[in-house]
Amino acid sequence: MMNEDLPIATFAASAGLRELCIGERGTPPQLDHPLDVQLFHIRMANSAGRREAASLLIRKMYGWRGYEVTAGAPHDANKITLYAETGGLVVGTMSLCLDSASLLPADQNFSSELDGLRQQGRRLCEPSRLAIDKGVTKRVFAALIHISYIYAHNIHGYSDYVIEVNPRHVMFYKRMLGFGDFGAERLCTRVGAPAVLLRLPLSQMGEQIRQWGGRMEQHGEERSFYPYFFPILDEPGITSRLTDGRN
């Protein structure tokens, strides 16, 4: 069981989203989580035990597909890892890498594209190692992305997300979050699979959150994930818990 300290965010939701790891080709029955309505907590993996729990989900979801997955690296002050848990089980995780002297994971394959943004004065961050267990509500994915946005943009002033994704997932990230093309397909050497680079200015993400956040199923014709983000009125409380370290 996870520690029962105050999470960054808590919400009740039902099942409904397939996992989104690079190279998705369906999942075997033993990876199913038959969830009904459950209470989900989003926390920061700020201890060795929590980082290992998140890493286990990454290894399960990526390793099952035959992709290369390295063991968890030592804690990096320029990276945060968020995870979602319900009933003591980790069901979703993502890391957010902040641009620094050690650069971003995407620099390994797309350094020229990223250097061009840096020369324009853009401050970059990279969501990475995203895994959502099979059958988990789309709100878990939305919550992890929204909290990473608050941490990067609202608290630390970063300006852009850049992300490496498998080509088969490009349309998902464009349609559901508004990412745009930024780097042509090449081999992602970290996982041994093809990848393209996408970019999303965080000011654009903020506009979508203000317009759609918290509307849930009352979103009319909007088909992105933004209605499943938190309402904009929830951001101050989430920001406070992130900055106070109560997570």
C-alpha cells in the first residue's frame, strides 16, 4: 500500500482508456485491471520506493512489447515523476524532464531541432516514460498531463513541451492535446523503436485548459482530452500542494 499522506490530487472515476505506451499492439489478459468506479490519487514519486513502484509499471508495459527498458536511473533534480494509484496499485505514471546542463532525453535523437528552440529563448521540458495500465480511465492520463503542465509552466516558467512518440501515436497526440510536428521520423535509440518529435507551446495548452477543463462529458463536439483536465479553479490548490511538497 502507498503511504496515506495528502496527494497532489484525488478524484473518483471509472474505466475507459487503453494504455498509451510506445508500440501499442494490444495487451494480454493478465495485464487487465477490471476497474469500476474508484478513487484515484496522483502523487509525486519523491522517494526511492515510490520511484521503484512507478518504474515497475514502465518495465511491465514497455518490456512486454519487447522494447528496451533500462533500470531506473539515480534521482535527477531536473526530473519529476508523477504516478497515479488506486487501491494501493500504481496504474499510471509519467516523468517530466526539465531542460538543464544535462539536456533532455530527446537530445539524443533530435538535438538540432531542440537547439533551434533554445536559440529562440524557449524553455523546454519533455514528458517521458508515460505508461497507463490497460482499462484505466482517461482522467488518469489527463490528470498526469495537467499536473505536469502546472509544475512546468505555472511554477517554473517553462514554455514548451517536446515529446518523442511512436509514429502510430502521432495523430493521438495531435488530436487529443494539440501537439504539432517538429522532427522527422528516426530511430529512438533508448527504446529501439521509431519515433518522431512533436512540440506543444504551453501557452496553447493553457488556453485549452481554460476553455475546456472540468467539462467532462458536457463538452459538446470537443473531442480532445482537455474536458477531462481539472477545472481551472482547481489549479491554485494543486499548485500549492506541489510547491509545499505535500505529495
